[in-house]
Amino acid sequence: MIFPTGRLEREWNSGSLQPLLRVIVKDASEYAADFLDWNFRFTSIYRTPEENRKAEAKTAIHTLWRAIDIGAIEVDRSTIQAITDYVNNRWIYDPERPNLPVCYSAPHGSGPHCHYQVHKNTQRRTT
């Protein structure tokens, strides 16, 4: 895992991050490194409300320590899709809203990236 700034590394280690999100991203990172030759590069963890507004975010999830963005500018689309499928086949964001993913990687925001998010109801799939 690559933390391009001290701030990102401090946020990852701060204890403020939702614990399940940390588990999911760590697992995805290990899978990506072992099977996809991809070393995760963190681009966003916590955002202040002002940073969130400047990012033109549609939700406040980063301000709640429930989301992480992993940059994917130099990663091919098939690799991005493979990690997205890996995560979403293992986790359900919210059983009451099964259309919402834990890992979202469709083009959005400021450039190619995987957005990881958790909800209070996020759980491991049983099958």
C-alpha cells in the first residue's frame, strides 16, 4: 500500500476509520498485490466538509470516515473491474439497498479510482 502523503498514512492508522472498511480495503489490497500486480495508492480517506464541497462530492461519506479512494490512473480497466468484482462478490453494502456496492469503480470524480464504502449494515456475503 502506498500513502503519497503523511496525512493519508495518519488517517489510515488513526483509529477513526470505520474498522470494517479497513478490513475490506486491506483484503482487497492484498488480493490486488498477489493476483493483479497492483499496489494500492491511496488518494482520499477523510475529508473535511469544506474539502468534500470542493471535491463536489454527492455524499458526505468521506466526512464520516466510511469511505476510501484508491487511485487507478495507471491501472487497466480489466484490473479495476477484477478488484471491483472481487470485493462486491464478498461484501454487501446494505442488504436493504442491494444495488449499492462496497467498491464502486465506474468513471466518476477527478479521475480513475476505486471508491470503497461501508454502511452500518455492511456484511460478508454467505455464498
